[in-house]
Amino acid sequence: MPSFRTTLLALTLFCSVSLAQDSRAVSILKHAQEAAGGVDALSAVRDQIISRGIHSGGGGISGQQVVKIILPSALRQESILPFGMVTLSLVDGSGRMVLPQGSIQLSGPQLLQAQGELFRVRERLLLADRFPELKLVYLDSVDEDSRPADVLNVTDSESGQSVQVWIDQATGELFKTTYDGVALAGAQRLEEHYSDFRSVNGVRTPFAIAVRTGDLLLTEIQIEKVLHNTGLTKAELR
């Protein structure tokens, strides 16, 4: 049985984390959590395998991709492209990219981009109030295409990554994210718009994602299948 001192310490730590968060942002995020299936369903997602089609809207490369994720620290992308297979892996902060020409260690912008992909996993963002390394702040209330929404900022103190999440005021649906990313023309402000929501093990999941910069459509992503908790290991993702 835990001692009174241990219980008091745990309570103090919990309160410290809670007080560090923006209370208005936390309240809005809780609405989004309920809309996405609830905290229990979101927290139950330990790993994912996502099969998806990538269709370029701006003259880039299209193909098929399988994404494997162990939350919160491992990611592997296996992409079948016109010139061959490209594999990217990120495990515990370091990773590699394997191309038909050979293998390279991830560093610089490539490493930041991979870390950003892992940081922005939807289930993790929706639980941002529960991770001490994530800082949640209310930014603004806006009207997005006649859709009143609240905009929150989520920052990872460990990697320095940040993202803005857009949450429908009426439904609580997290329907858009914006962040600084790397596209064909270099660093750009990117937007991801989510639609075609379906339930996967009780978690409301978008099966269509449009990636834009300004008015330009860069990529359309069509999700084909999502599997949760298949027992992935970090060794498989390296």
C-alpha cells in the first residue's frame, strides 16, 4: 500500500502539471477528447499500423505507404514509390532512411521532419493535457469556412516541435492542424484538413487528409486500413 508521503508527492506532481496548463485550452481539449471517442479509447491506443494511398496534388510523387507507430517514441514509414521502396524509421530520437541507392542516418531537417510526424500523431495531440512534456495554450477563436472553431497550440518541450489544432466549437471535432513543415519548395506553413471520419476501436478517425500550403493542394491522403494494438515492437520498427 502506498504511504501517505508517496500519495502526497504524486498528488503534488499531478497538480503541478495541471496548473502549468492553460485551463481554457484544457477545457476545449476535453470537448475534443469526448468527440473523438473519450479518454479511455484514446489512451488504449498503444500502437498503430496505417495503410494509405498518397496522391500528389502539386506535381510531386504519389504512391502507397504503410505507417507503423508505437506511441510515443517510434515510427516507421514504408513507401512504395515509382522509383522503388523508401523506408524511414525513427526510434527513441534517432533513425535512418533506406532508399534504393543506399541507407543514410537521419539528421538536420530530415530528422526534424520525422520527429514532427511522430509528435503530431492525432491520438497523442488529443491527450496533450496528460503528457508533462507537452504544453497546451489557447490561441484564438475563429470562423473557418463558416465553422466556428477554437485554435490551440501544442508544444513539445523535448523536441521543440509545435502545432496548432483547430477544434469545432459545436461538435468538438479536431478537423485541422497547422505547422511549419518541409515540402517540395522547402520550409512552408502546412495545413492538414481531416474528413471522412470513421470509428476504429471506438476512436473517431479521419480516413481522408488534404495537405495544403495556402491555397495550394500539396497532397491528398486516403486511409485504407487502420489497426490498433497489434503488438509492434521497437525492434520491428528500426
